[in-house]
Amino acid sequence: MDNSDENSVQFHGDEEIIEVIDLNETEQNPDDLADEFEDVDVGETEDRDNEQEDWDTDDEMEQEKEQDDSELTFSKHTGSVFCVSLDPATNSLAVTGGEDDKAYVWRVSDGEVLFECTGHKDSVTSVLFSHDSSLVATGDMSGLIKVWKVETKQEVWSFEVGDLEWMEWHPCAPVLLAGMADGNVWMWKIPGGDCKTLQGPGCQSTSGKVLPDGKRAVVGYEDGNVRLWDLKQGNATHVIKGHDGHQGALTCLACNKDGSLVLTGSVDGRAKLINTATGKVLGVFSVDEGKAKASQEDAEETNSVESVGFCNVLPLIAVAYLHGTLAIYDLSSQVLRHKCQHQAGIVKLQWEESSSVVSTCSLDGAVRLWDARSGTMVSEYRGHQAEILDFTLNRYTNTPLSFR
């Protein structure tokens, strides 16, 4: 998204009205003018000035509201857009899912719809391209999951499970994982449908990630526990629980480039760094350490962690909080380097592929880019008139793609 393209920003309603007044129409002598000034109520004039200031403020707010830095607006959905994914092979295709029970696969260059992913019965809350962009998976809240072949635009597989919480493709095979409200994680080979189930602890599976080696997965749960799974054997190799686990539901997790480290976030206001080989907690991060709650029922009152991520080029991690703080920590020393404050809660963060810039989207409808080395904001993009619910970055141009 290029802020320098002046043609991409439109302004409306900025007409200027100029009145021409003939000052010679009625001649007045100085005494007449003096008499008129005696009748002027100065307080009334001040009130009018204040009214004018109020009008100016409203105009400025309206102009800010209409700011649109986007190069393209996709508007096929008729309700909130909950999720977005770019195809990893070319980043030229996007898939979006929304409140209207629909998902679309479309071209990023011109917004043309390639095909609609039909047949969903509830809000589409998860959409993902496979590792080679040949397949796209769409899942709705009722648990109906469908997989489509992009080349033929045809549905090649579907399955209905319980309430769906998350989906994740295997990083190098046509294998799809999905976490359920009952805590189980399903794993299918697509399109054959061969299935394996990772048995949960009886509470909601809130987030999951397949590690880069393709042999293990990390899954977070509502009870605050984290499990590392051996996908081939179907058993948990490590369970992080109790004092080592979180004191509230997991909200997010991420792994570093080689999968040796996992960062988890929770409603308890903490992020935890875990060694995937040993299952040991290496660090705990919180911007409100003194306010952190000790029980799950109090978790809702804390500054929930909404998103976490590793920088690929520097030993840095980022933690985004519901109260609007983006915290940048040094991975080696675990020292807080910067607090980047937002005006509203942060929904998601994402690091650029090969730089120290981290992007955030927030509930005030803006996407912001931050230089993690200095903690300063690099760019801000607006255009949405409500909360942003998801976004992703084009890894070739680092252009944000956001939806509400």
C-alpha cells in the first residue's frame, strides 16, 4: 500500500463558498458605525466563534473518518469479515470468510472473484491456503469444513465436526488440522480423508500450530495448558500445566523459524516462552506483572494477550495486548525494549518476513507499522470505519491486507 499515491485518496464535501459583498452599496459615516458597535453583544460574538470552532472540529472529524489509504476495496461480503489468508506461493490470491456464511477466493490485483466457496451454514471463521496454494480450506462456526481445489474451483472434500475453533495446514503436505470446542484436534489427509484424532483434556482447544519440522504440533487449551504433540504417534510429548502453564485460556501462539521455541499468550495477561525439545518454560513476559491475576475467574479483568510473534532477522519478540500496548522484548535478555501504545485494543500482529518491522491491526480501524529497533511508528493506514478483525501481509511487498 503506497501512501505516496495521491490518486488513491478521495475527499468529499470540501466545496468552498465565497460570498462577494459590495461595501459601497450603503455609505456610512464614522458616527453611524460607532452607534452600530454599541449594539453588538460581545458575548454573542464569542458564542458564535465557539460554534464555528465546533463546526470546524466536526468537519475535521468527518474528513478523518473518510480517509482511505487502500489501493483496492473488496466489498462482496454483506456482513463482517472474520478471516483472511493469502496464497503462500504467489500472494496473488486471497480467501476471505464472513458473517454472511460465505467465503470467496479472489484476485488481489483487481478484486475479481475466482469462485465462491458455497454451502456453509454458519459464519465462516477460518480460511487457509495449503502450503503450495493448490488447495483452500474454509470452516464455519457450526463445524462444517470444506476443501476446494483452486485450479478447478471445485470442492474436493468436506467434513462436519463439532464447533470449530481453529484450522491449520501442514507446512509441507496436504494434511489439515482442526481444533474443536470439545478439546480434540482432528487431522485429515486431503482429499483421501484418512483421519487421526489427538485426544484433548476435555476443554476447548483454543489455538494450534504445526511446527516447521512437520512432525510436531503445539496446541493451547482453555484451561491454560499447552501440549506438544507427536503427529505420527498421536501422543503428547510434553504438557505445560500448573505453575508452568497459564492461569487462563490460551488466546494465541507462535513459533520461531526453526521451531525450537514457542511463544504463547493468554487471557491471564502473560506470554510464555517454551523450549519445544524439553517443554521447559524459559521466560514469562507481562507489561502488567503487578496486576496479573492468580485465578482463572479473574482472568477477564486482566490485560489479555491477543497476539505474539518472533522477528526473523533480530532476536526480538512482540506481544500485543487488549489494552492497546505492543511490547517489544529482547529475546536473549528478556528485557522490555519498547512499549508502542495504541489508542484501542490490538487484534493481531505480524512481523515482516525479512525486516525488523512489525505490523498491527487494532479496534480503532487502523493498521500500523512499527520499527522494533527504535519503537517508533513507520506508517499508519486507514480506510475502515469499524474494528479490524483480521489482517495479513503480502510477504513480497509487505503490503497489509485487512478486513472487518
